[in-house]
Amino acid sequence: MMARVIWAALLMGVVIAGVMMLLTFGGRASQGNASMVPFMVSLVMAMTLLPAAYVVRAMMYRKSAVDGVVPPEKFLPANILFMAMIEGPMFTGLVMATVMGELFPTIVVPVVLLVVYVLNFPTGRVMGPRLANPYEMPTGPSK
């Protein structure tokens, strides 16, 4: 549950920041080939951090899994790190698009990363079947 709240909060932060940057976006004069530099920086960040995020999360899962089930206390840090590694290049692309004053092609990388981020909603499947509620009252006869 906590991973979903963090996921939603990080998503809202990116969406709100993106909307604010677009609303304050001033269509400045084209800077020619200079506009490709921020795009390439965002692209390189995305191409290195996105696969690394998947690898790091898988390594954290494998390291802590017991009988193929990841405990909840290890699931959350692995996913927080995964989300942060995706959000870094996403914000970088948004900022660079705003600074350069040109949306295309710089905005392509943040949009693709946003789709990847949304598709990686933390479902908790790696934690196995639903855990019993420790706060649930016993229903059997009392001794």
C-alpha cells in the first residue's frame, strides 16, 4: 500500500511540474542544432538509468527473496529506488525542454519515461499471496 502512495505522489509531482513548465513555456526563437544537446543528454540518461533501474530492482528482489517471495520490508526500498531512477531523467528532460524553449524533440524522453513509470505500478505480486492481517481478531473459540 505504501509503495502505491509513494508511486502516486511521485507521479503527481512530475505531472504538476510538467504542467507548470508547459504553462510558463515561452516559445523562444529556435536555437538550431543547440536544441539537440539537451535531447541527447536526456536520451543518454534514460538509456543508462532505465535498464539500470530494472537490474537494480531485480537484484534487490533476488537478494531478499525467501522461496521466491520478497518480504514487504524489502519490496518498498527496491521500488522507491526504481521509481527514483526513472524520475531523474524524466525531470531532467522537462527542465531542459523548458530552458531551451523548444518542446520537440526534448519532451519525447520525459513522455516515454512517464509511460514506463505508469506501466510499472507497484502491484506487490513479488510478495506472493496476500499476507494475513496481523491485526485481525481470531474467530475461533477462545481457550
